Amino acid sequence: MNDKKWIITGVVVFLLIVLFPFWYNRGKAVPPPEVKLTDKAKAAKECVMSKDYIRAEHMRLLDLWRESVVRQGDRVYTNPKGKEFVMSLSNTCLDCHSNKAEFCDKCHNYASVRPYCWDCHIEPPKEKS
Amino acid sequence: MLELAIKGSKRYYGWMAVLLGLAGIGFLVYLKQLDFGLGITGMNRDVTWGFYIANFTFLVGVAAGGVMVVLPYYLHDYKAYGKVTILGEFLAIASVVMCITFILVDLGQPMRVMNVLLYPTPNSVLFWDTIVLNGYLFLNLIIGWNVLEAERQGVHYQSWLKPLIYISIPWAVSIHTVTAYLYCGLPGRGFWLTAILAPRFLSSAFASGPALLILLCLVIRRVTNYDPGWKQIQSLAVTVAYAICINVFFLLCEVFVAFYSQIPEHMDHLKYLFVGLHGHGAYVPWMWASMTLMVIGIILLVNPVTRKNELTLIAACLCVFFGCWIDKGLGMISGGFVPNPLHEVNEYIPTPLEGLITIGVYALGFFVLSILFKIAVSVKEEVRA
Amino acid sequence: MDTSRRRILQLLGLSAAALAAPPVFNALAKEAAAPAAEPKIGPGNEALKAKQWAMVIDTRKFKSEADVEPLVEACHTIHNVPHFDFKRWEIKWLWATEYQHAFSGTTSTRFIPDAVAHRPFLVLCNHCENPPCVRACPTQATFKRESDGIVMMDFHRCIGCRFCMAACPFGARSFNYRDPRPFIKETNQRFPTRMKGVVEKCSFCVERLAEGKMPACVEASGGKLTFGDLFDEGSEVRKLIQTNFTIRRKVNLGTEPSVYYIV
């Protein structure tokens, strides 16, 4: 077996490449981000759904909203608590959470998630806090 | 068998390097297109399909042309074609790869292409086109690979391949019919709304596919030790002769219908292509070149003296191939879109960047073709040794 | 290797149990987290309803470009339609053209009064009852809404193949050949833009209909345009069609356009 040295070298190089994120970033763990709520959001006390549900499932909720508004023509969402919302990302969600850079982007950047919603759905102007 | 493609002469490596280089350039320009949008092409609000789709349409024909060797051999026991069926099947694979790539580079949102399968839409011809094209690709891959492998081992190919081979014959016809149906069912496009579009696609396919196959066989004769056979090439040439005659005949039928009926909507598209309309006539020299090439092709192929002479045969095949490419490619696409549904003329001319991406896709296709042909020829050389 | 029948059956049984375990576990776990009430989805109270929205354009009331411009401005402004100087990338949802172009193939301008030959005719998506663009779309990104007959665009699903543009017999659709945002003159914050690579067209202002308002062009026209339910005998549009001579574009193609022109 005179290929032994090539095989071992190959395995070592492979491990180096595959484990790159771990050994390169050792000791540089970043804590999860703190998101800032706007005054309007704080005053509203609760989002469309409960905080835990929204945190985990907001994309699924947005998908449901999108299907309902675009494909069914229904625009009003009544949450389990009976509160009504117009199903709109820019006009409802971002109406309260108008500080996208300090709210949405904080977690998205941390998790390296790049939703392309913003290619079309208008972000609130940056001047608002 | 893939290992046969990795070893070759210096000329082979050089050829592959050039192809990879061209494909690489095409890829880089495609990245620019992904970033900027399809605006880097010459397409406009009226002509929304251009060079990419033109080449796609033409290449579906070349892929279907492979059936012209498969059918006689497997269905009618024309044993002579045994030397070239694999080449026809491999040419089909490379062509379909190019077709699919052309469609992908033409999409405005290519990352969403899986939506076609996630939301199946049986009323859309594009949905069926996706199915039949991919099906044909897999059919030819499975059939070609296994038949070649069996030949290499000196055994008969597995019996379960026979039904697949039989299916591949009408399937070849279907891929081009479905592609024609993309066009000929659209109510607003008078130039395409004709029952003869699908037959015309098939006739030009059976002319241009085997024409390219002849040229490739002659190249193989020249650069390898394998001879596909002069008798086989001559049979193919007869096929091309008949097919190109039928294609030109169909074209003349279209001209008659449009101009004898004197219906403006039917005449306008042909007028735009062949004499210009409202001062726009960029395609006129191309269309006449295409007609000239096809007629020269007919003369050289129908006449037995020129058909049997290798040089004139090469010229004839090139004429047929490029004549069909112009007529069925941009000629058909632009002719359908101009004038637009409001009878306005907005011409489409491909841009250089568009051309680079197109060359890149062709390079990729020929790369795949070269690998497959290298394998096939190496096996044939091996077996004959 | 011990490959007896017993071994194989044991392995199969173990695999089956392993595959069945997660769903059973999940089903049991779900019972604990049952939601309080189900959320509801519906149209708003002000939403306008119709079986098939249609428009009647009284072309006699349009004398010149000046009559048309405010309508096009209204539409293109509130929908963030970009403006390109470079004609190849032009996007238009609503525009005016001459009689011979609007009704090309079905009419001629020979010997007709000058006033008609030079009158601006508004053209837009006809929201056909039998739309060829919907037949063509491979992903149902463009579809005919069952609720109100509007031929809608779902920009999230569109793959940008432009088959719908080839299929439309009226040239009503536009494609985003590049990112439209730099070319929007005045962004309407309350309505999204589109991104490059998708097809767009008039939507009969669905977002305004949902709030009980008439489409922007109808509102801006001051009575020249009428909008209503084609299948409601008592609607304004039906009355106009019954009392005036109206024509539609390319009726011979059988697409049943919903935009009627009083000439």
C-alpha cells in the first residue's frame, strides 16, 4: 500500500477544511443579540401572536399571510385572542417594528439568514427610531 | 467507463481546456447577469424571448434528431447503424444538457426554478416540457451507458433496456412536439399559431440533428482510430436530404398560406423577417442567408455526386445546420414577437454579453459531448482490438 | 456474516420501530401544546366584492394626452412602477395608444373620423375570463382569483420565464429586466416594489378594492372610467354595456376580456 501517505495527507487536509469554522473561531464565541423594541412596540405589549410563537414561527405566519392576501384576497387576520390585524409585512409588522436594523437585522445577521423579502417589501425609512 | 475520458492525447487535453475556458468565461458573465438582471441582454418589453430560447429551441431539435439512428437500428433491425447509435444517443444527451442550461440562464429568478415541480401545473406546456426534457435526458443516459458498457464487456445489453429503448423513440418525437406546443398554442402570436409548427420543428430537427452527427462522425474518423463507417454516414446524409426538403416545403406552405390569403396579420411577420417592416429590417440578410444555405444544402445532398464526395458533404451539412439554426432559432422567435400584439415594431438584437453566455453554454455542451464521445470511441476501439 | 431469515426480520422490525417512533412521539407531545382558539382569516369589512370585476372606458370623453396622463400617473405612482428612459426596459401597467394599435388586426383607420383616429385609447390588462396567460404559467404565479375574477400576479412565485408575456394577446405585461428601485420617482411606502426578474401588470388595484376604494385610474378619471361587477345585472358597468355600443380588444380570440370600450 504505497498510497498510504497520500490517503493520510488527504484525510488531514479534509479535516482541516471541514473543521475550519471551529478551529478558526476558537475563543471568539459571540453572545446572542439583544433586540431593541420601538416605543410603539413596547406600548403594544404583544405582537400578532405570543412572543415564543412569533420567535419560532414568524416566517411561517408570513407565508400564511402571503398566501391569504395574494392568492385568496383576504386581508384581515384575527389572532386567537380576537385582535384583528391587516396582513401586511411593511404596513403592520414594520409599523410597530420600524427599527429594522436594531430589531430584525440583529438576529438575522447573527444567524446568517438573508431573507430577500426586502428586495420588494419596503423597509421603513432609516430616520425613524 | 468514465476513466476513459480522463486519459487522452495532448490534443484532447488542449481541446477540453479551451472548452472549459470558454465555459468559464460564460459562467463569469452569467454571474454578472445574475447580479444586474436580464437587462444585459438585448431583450425588450415586446421581444421577451431571445437568443437563449432560440438556441434552446434549435437544440431540442438536435437532441430529437438522435432518434433518426435509433429508430432504424432498434425498430427495423438496420444493423449498419449499430456503429453509430451510441453516438446519436450521446449527442442527444449533450444537446439536452445545453437545452436545460439555456432555459436556466434565461430565467429571471432561476433560484425559484423548483417551483415548477413544487407547484405542478398540467395546463402549462412549460411544465410538460420540463418533464419530457429531463425524462429524455435520463432515458438516453441509462440506455447509452448500459448498452455501451455491455458492448465493452462483450455481452448483450440487459433485457430491461429494450422497453426503455422503444419508449425513447416516441419520446424523442414528443420532446420536440411539446417544445413546438410552447409556441403554437398561444392565441396572440399569429406567426406561431399554425398546426404545421410541430411538423416543421420535427423536419428541421431531423435535418439538423443528423447533419451535425455526420460532421461529428467525420471528425471522429479524422482524429481517432474508430471509423463510424462511410455507409452509415451516407445513410444519414440521405435522411438529412429528405428532411431538409420537407422542411423547406413546409416553409413554402407557410409562405403560401400567408401571402395567398393576403391576411395582414399573417403576412406581417414574414414581411418583417424577409423584407423588413416599418423601416426595421435587421433580420432580412440573415433570413435570406438561411434560405440560401438550406437550398444549397438541398442541392448538394440530393445530388448523389456531391453527397458522396466528402468535401461537398461537409459543406452541405454545415449549410443545413446553420440554415436551420437561423430559421428555427432567432428567425422564428423574433418573427413571432415582431410586430407586437399592438402592431408596433421593436427589434431585438442580441448583445455581446448575451453572446458570451451562449458560447459558454455551447462550450459546456461540447465538453459533455467530448467526454461522452471519448468514452464511446475508446470502448469501440477497445472492442475492435 | 449471519444472514439468516431471522436476522433479516429482526432488522426490519427494528427499522420499522425506529421509523415509527418520531411521529408517535410527536403526536403524543402535541396534546400538551393545544392552542387556545384558531386564528381566523377573512376579507376586511370594507372590502368590495364581485364575481368578475370589469371596467368600461368611455373613450369619447378622452380628447388628448392631457386626459390620459393623470390616470397613468396615479396608477404608476401608487404602485411604484419604475420609469426608464431606456425603452428596452420600459414597464407600463396602463397607457394610451392609437385606435389602430389598441384594436390592431380587428379594425382599420381608413376613412374614419380624424377625432377617432387620434383619440387616445387606454390599454391595460383585460383580466380576461379565459386568460391564456394563466394557462401558460408553469407555476401558477399568475392565476385567476376565484373570489373576484382578477388575474393576479404572485411575485413570490414567479420564476421569470416570461411565458405569460408570450401568451398575452394584448401585450399587457412588462418584465423587470433590472432592479426597478433606482428608477422609481416617488416611492409609495405603503406598497411594495418588485424585484428584478419577475413579470408585472395591472392588478385592478386589489389593495384598494380590499379597502373599499375604486382603482386609482378610475378614481382619477372623474367618471370617464367605470368599474364594477360584470355578473351583477344592476351594476354600473352592466348598465353602460347595455345602453351603449361597446367594443373589446381581439374578441375573436375567445379570451373574453373584461375591459369594454365605448366608442
